[in-house]
Amino acid sequence: MTNAGHKRKAQRNESYVGRVNHTVVTHFILLGIPNTDGLQTILFITFLAFYLCTLLGNLLILFAILPVSRLHTPMYFFLCNLSVLDIGFSSISTPKFLTNLWAKNRTISLGGCMSQVFFYHFLGSTECLLYTIMAYDRYVAICHPLRYLLIMNRRVCALLAAGTWITSSFHATILTSLTFMLPYCRSNVVDSFFCDIFPVVKLACADTYIIETVTFTNTGMVPMTCFLLILASYVRIVYSVLKMNSAEGRRKAASTCASHLAVVTLFFGPCALVYTQPQLSKVLVTPVQIFSNVVTPMLNPAIYTLRNKEVKEALRKLRGGQTPAL
């Protein structure tokens, strides 16, 4: 056989071996948080405290609102959706990270990694869309108060909420499928404390242009569109508030919007930093992701309850063992 023939045969064998090697990745190793060697106990206690506070705060909101029929309004309906999302979002990475710290084992299965990528973008996109709907709800309540219950009726609220969940499931399915259709034949060490698209695709041994382009487009356009719609809603809200003659009306409108603006800022700030600046230093990216994944879901219930008399009253009655007035 000529040298050219041997070369072609070797290339075919290498290609075949490469295809076989592409299928052998069954798990990944999460590097965790950089520069934290020897701090596992402190990290475990801190993350566990944040996670338990997140679960407690959001469950209290659900238990306080659901039994009270007078709180079954669009604003509280969407707030309950947000509490469910915060519980789910904080549960994507924190329990696995706590398990890894406790067992000192940083391994995550391929299926577990796929689940983290899917639910991270599924719940993240749902929350982004939900904030937009909540801004629209505040816009209708303040700018069209007489038509509020007609516009934001139960059917419309249910359709809007269902639309956010369904749309986001397609969004996450596309991103997850594109991510794990790539062949992985290099290192299986993920440079993060959880599986996300960018740390994972760095390990692929194929061209990642398509997935990176789609990810930048989706995770850039969706939040940007939502942010612009929220901004437009609040421009109209501010204009309507300034025209109000009643100081009490202005104060109440500002109070109900302040909580939403606070959680929107907490959500879009880290999102913008991570996905519009992928070349940020590791020192900045990890704290931003921790804040987004762990801290924000814990803060949301506190922000809404501290500025909401109705929720605080329902929580006081729940704590006292009383049945809230219907």
C-alpha cells in the first residue's frame, strides 16, 4: 500500500476513534469556586443558610397568599409564580454544590449537567418574562385603574403566566440540545461551581460558533427586549403618577412599583454582566453568578414583604395561627 493509502487509512481510523471517544463522556467534574481551598466548611454553612432562607421566605409568601381570597388578584398571582420560580432557581445549583462540599466529591453526571443547563435557562427565561408581565400589570393598574379588572382578568393572567413557562421551555430546550449535541473528547473539568453553557462548551472538540452565537442572541435579545418593555411601562407609569392630584395615590403607586423595580434591578444587573461580557475575569464572574443564583432568590421575598402591608398582615396572621380574613 502506498504512503498516501496508509495516510488515508490512518485518518479514517483516527476519525473513527474520535467518534468513539466523543461518546465516552459520562460525567463532568465541577471545579467549584476558585481560591476557596480550606474554606469548604464556611462555604457549606453559608450556602445552606442562604438556601434555607430562600425556601422559608418563598414558602411563607405562598402560604400567606393562597388561603386569602382577597389576595387572589393579578399582582399576587404573579408574585406566587415568582416565589415558585425563586425556589426552583435556587435549587438548580445550590443542593448539588452543598452535596459536593459535604462529600468532597465534585463529580456531576452527564444527565445532571444537562438538567442544570436546561433548568437554569428555563427558569431564568421564565423569570425574565414574568418581570415583564408584572410591569405590564402595574402599568394597567396605575394608568387604567377603572379597566384593570376587565383587562387583567383571570383568563388573561393564566394565559400570560402559562405563556412565560411554555415559551421558556422551548428556549431552554434549544440551548440545551445545541450544547450537548457537540462532541466532548477533551477534559471533562468544568471551570465553574455548576454547569452552564459557556463553561461546558469550552470542553467541546468541535466548532462552537453556532451554539455561542445562538446563546448570545437568545440570552441577549430576550433580556434586552424584556428590559425595554419594562422601561416603557415605567415611563408611562411615572407620567401617570406625576399627573395624580392625590399625594396618597402617588405614594401608594410608588410603593407598589418600588418592590418590582428593586427585584428587576437585582435580576437584570447580574444577567447583563455575565452574558454581555463573557470575557470578564473569573474573579468577577463567579461572585456575580453566586449573587444571581443564591442571593437574589432569598432577597425577593424580603423586598416584597417589607413594602407590602397586605402581605405583612397575612404573614402576621399566619404566624399567630389565625385564619386570615377572606
